[in-house]
Amino acid sequence: MNATPGGADPALWLPEPWRIERVRRELSDTFTLELQPTAGGAPLRFLPGQFNMLYAFGLGEVPISISGDPEADGPLVHTIRAVGPVTEAMRRLVPGDVLGVRGPFGSCWPVSGAEAEGCDLVIVAGGVGLAPLRPAILHVLRHRQRFGQVCIFYGARTPADILYRHELRRWRGQFDLLVDVTVDRATQDWAGRVGVVPRLVEGGGYDPQHTLALVCGPEIMMRHTARALLARGVRRERIHVSMERNMKCAVGLCGHCQFGPHFVCRDGPVFRFDVIEALMTVDGL
Amino acid sequence: MVEIAGLDRMLLEHPFFAGMAPEQAAFVAGCGRNVVVEAGAWLFREGEAADQFYLLRHGRVTLELRAPGREPLIFDTLGEGDIVGWSWLLPPFCWSMDARAQTLVRVVALDAHCLRDKLDSDPALGYALLRRFVPVMGRRLQAARLQLADLYARPQGGRG
Ligand SMILES: Cc1cc2nc3c(=O)[nH]c(=O)nc-3n(C[C@H](O)[C@H](O)[C@H](O)COP(=O)(O)OP(=O)(O)OC[C@H]3O[C@@H](n4cnc5c(N)ncnc54)[C@H](O)[C@@H]3O)c2cc1C
Ligand code: FES
């Protein structure tokens, strides 16, 4: 799925300037940028799960998943959590400011291939992990008739940390989706579920034998969710997770993102669980 | 008698007791009664005697901890098919948290004194019941560990 095997295409080394059209404050530390190319031209084509390298000029470049609709002609959308110098600087950007964009890179969620056709889909996201899954969800909604049951399970730290709250509410109102949200802790004003997200998987709503699972969030959350899915009878090779490692080149040349025998930028970020399961518990990888 | 016959069927339909020998279920059902709890009402409070064991049939229950100067913290919710509480099994038989009905709740409440006597007098039943408890406790312990890890806390990772 990598855009350029071996990173040979020089165009992918050069950040293109994109102008911020709109900024949405999602959570206290999380925001969404909508971008348009300064030079005009066609929207960026990407597959659900792929990422771009975003360059805050003079500061640094970071990998960020694309979280917009892969089939719409709208702006390029990225949801970013400010955790360090580069993402903090991005949080301060306002409409009219310019970012460098390289991409798209990496593998994708297997929602458009034969593998997903007719299957039940279990989509499990934790925290900002909902952002890389959003394009897959939008794809599934657009082609709803191609899938069996579709379950979206989402976990956040507290009710105040629920990302895409309005969208989740809208999806929850659809008759052909099972959407369940849980938080790790809450106070009385929360009338929903409390508990960790792998527990939602235990509740069912899908046929494990014919399920394709997409999981994105902190690594511990993904491991435990995968185990809960396995315990329900979902097959290892039908579980997909999205990995994060620090990146530099994003085209499989520098080795910065090495994860055992894999380069996350080129072979991932979306991996089949059976391919990387053993690596996920190796210290220091 | 009629109520008890209904209850043992209810027990066998509940995931916690599913697959249990019918005579054992009938024996346990002798300790039970159906209870409806209004939304907002307590099932039990921390420090009270743990004299009931609840099988949730309908609705949702919050498990809460109180700390001075803080709003009560909800750390878990339990729903249909779950069990509520095991403090009735372990001395000093005293609840270590609060449990409140978040919605209207229907439970089978099993009297803990009655049940403990039956488990003591029938080790096979005691073993059958403990075998059902251990996986539930294991899962909840695992979940508590994950909550303790504070998965989505800020500095640990980009995405959390
Ligand atoms: C393929 C891919 C897709 C991503 N998609 C998104 C996204 O959609 N939205 C988003 O907000 N973030 C995403 N990230 C994470 C994002 O790249 C990092 O948060 C960012 O690089 C942090 O850069 P910084 O300079 O602001 O902070 P840094 O100083 O680099 O990091 C700040 C803190 O976060 C930790 N950290 C940084 N990156 C990671 C990581 N990848 N995994 C775990 N811990 C990390 C560091 O150890 C440090 O403690 C993605 C990462 C990858 C590899
Ligand atoms: S970031 Fe350079 S090889 Fe992956």
C-alpha cells in the first residue's frame, strides 16, 4: 500500500504548502485542521488509515493520520493532539497559516477489499485513536450495504475527553449501526457506561466467526482489545491494529520507525495483529 | 413454590448461572427473590453489611467510590447479564464501595446468609459457584489494572 516503494519518488520528500482553512477545537488539547493546497488543484487522494507528514516550518515534521472522508472532495482533515513541541506549535495555528504536507503514506484499513465484503465489522477506538479510524467509518457508512453488522466501540478517559462527540451521537442514532461509548471514570453527570473499552467487545453484537476488526488507540488498549476479540472467537488474522513509531523520512529509507523486521511508515501503520502480536510485548521495540 | 420455580429458570437464563445443573440452580434459587430498584436508588453503600448477591437482569448499575471534598467517582458500570458484588463471599462481609441504579434495574437478589450456608453444606455447589466467580473477578481485576494504567493520559503517547 506504500505510495512509493523505497521512497524513490522525490516529490514525496518535499513538503507542499497547505493553507489552514478552518480550525476546530475538539478537546482541551485536541484540535482539527482543515487544509487546502496553496497552489490550488485537486484534493489529496488517500486511503482510510494512511497518514501525512505535517511540517511546522522551522520546528519539525510529525506523522499524523488523515481523518477526513476519503471519497469527498473537501479539505484535507487532520485531528491532532498536542503532546510536545511540534504538535503544541500546531495547536497555535489559525486560519490562513501554512503547514508543509507530505504524503499520503502507509498501509490502510482493509475496508474496501474483498476481505471485508459481507463481514461484520467491529471498529474499536480509544482516545484520539478515533481520528485514524474516522475515514474507515465514513467509507463504511457510504457503502453500508456491503457489510453485515457494524459495531463502533469507543473508549475515552472521561466524558470530557470524548472526541467527535456530535458525530458519535449521530452514528448512534442510525438503525444499522451499534455504537457504544465508555469512559474510564466519570461523575454523576454522566449517564453512560464506565469501564475500559475492551469490555465493550465482550458484549457481542457481531458474529465472531465472520468479523473483521479494526482497532486503534494506545498500544496497551489495542493489545487488550485484541485479546478480548480473540476470546470471543475472532480470528487473529482478521484483527487489524494501527501502530505508531517516531518517523523521519516516512518512505522506508531511514529506519527511524523500525519495528522488528517492519518499517511502520512503509509496512504499516495498519498491521494484521498476527503479524506483529509477538513484537508488541518486546521491551524497547 | 411457583415463584421459586420461576426463579431457578431465571437463574439458568442468566449468563452467570448458564449451564449449571438444574438441581443446583433450584437449590440456589431458594435464597432468591426478584427485586426492582428505581433509577437513582442505592443497591448498597460502602461499609454496609454485604448480605445480598445480585444478578442483574435489566438496567445498569454504577459502582462508585466516595472521597471527602470530591464528587463520587464512578469507576465501573454493570449491565444486563452481569453480577453485582462478591463482598458477601469474603469476610468481613462488608461492601467496599457504593452501588447505585443508573436506570430502573431488575435483579435477582440472593440472600447471602442463606447462600453461604448452602455453599458450606454443599462443597460441590460451592466449587461450581466459585468457578463462575473467578473469571468474572479476573476480568474485573484486569479492567481495573487498565484503568490504573491511565491509558489515555497525556505525556505517554501521541494518540491516547
Ligand atoms: C502513523 C502515525 C499516525 C499518527 N496519527 C496521529 C493523529 O492522527 N493524531 C495525533 O494527534 N497524533 C498522531 N500520531 C502521533 C504524533 O505523530 C505524535 O504525537 C507527534 O509526533 C508528537 O510530536 P511532538 O513534537 O509534538 O512531541 P514529541 O516531543 O515528539 O512527543 C511528546 C511526547 O509524546 C510521546 N510520543 C510522541 N510520538 C509518539 C508516538 N507515536 N507514540 C507514542 N508516544 C509518542 C513522546 O515520547 C513524548 O513523551 C501519529 C503517529 C504515527 C506514527
Ligand atoms: S520513517 Fe524512515 S524508514 Fe520509516
